[in-house]
Amino acid sequence: MFGFENQQVKVIKFNPRGENHGDTKVLAGDLKLETVCHNSMLDHFDKDLRKLLYRKPAKGEQSEIAFDKGDDLTYRRLPTIEPIKLDEDFPGYKLHIVSGQAVDEVLKIGDVTLSDFMFEALEGGSVCFTFRASFHPDVWTSGKLCGCITQETCEMTLIAPSREEQDAQQDLAA
């Protein structure tokens, strides 16, 4: 499953909103996020996606960038292709955001659903991920996200659900 630790991520937008749960109004929010990673992160979505978007350098194109990922798929195979959008939701994630507003302050958000993934292949073996994280923050977390983090790059950890959590979610959906 897709995830990362201590990754630099840009918070493009935070959208606080209300949801109706029967007669109860509940605070909800969406973060639009962007990060650049090694293209091997595409393997978490489909093992062939990386081979579709990247190729090895041709003679005379030897890359000066040395990766420790075990391959040299560093050149865009289809340089004119638009970013690829994935139409799938991924529930059960946890998000830890280092806000930078106070020493050792980490915003911990649980029960996050990831969606609206866009993959943009970049030269040199990197891929730009843009995606949405939807959740139900408390008022304090929502205020921090509104006032301090939007349009900033911050350190973030995205924790995928465990196999047991995934199985429990599938059982509830059935």
C-alpha cells in the first residue's frame, strides 16, 4: 500500500466543510496534497505503471543521477502524456503532519480516505503525486490546518492501514 515517512509534502488547499449525519452536523475536511517521490512509488498502485511511463536511457543519454532503487527507469517514455488520474478510494490511512508552528508539534489525523490521485511523470525518475485526503478533524486540528499550513510545504508521514484493518474494512463493505 502507498505510504511514506518524513516526506516533504505541499499542502495545496484545506477545505473545511460540514457533513450531515442524520440530524447531526459533523465537521469534515479535505486536504489537497502534492509530493515528488522516486517513480518506484508507482509500484504500490500497479507494477506496470512505471514501465508505461518511464524507460531506460538510450545510448548517449546516460543519467548522471545515481539511484539506489535497482533500476534506471529515469527517462519519460511518453513525454507528451498528460498526468494520469486514478479513480479509486483508499480508506483507513493515518496522517501525521509536522506543522512547524511549535516545537515538536505533530497533527495526528486518523481514519483518512485518500482519493483523486494524479501521477505526473518527471524527467530523472521522479513522479509528482497529487491527491486528496478526506477526514473528520476536531476543531483544533481544523484551525491549525486553516491558519498555519495551507500553501506551505511540511514534513508528513502517511501510514497505510494494516492488513487486518484492510480486511475489517472489506468485511464492513460486504
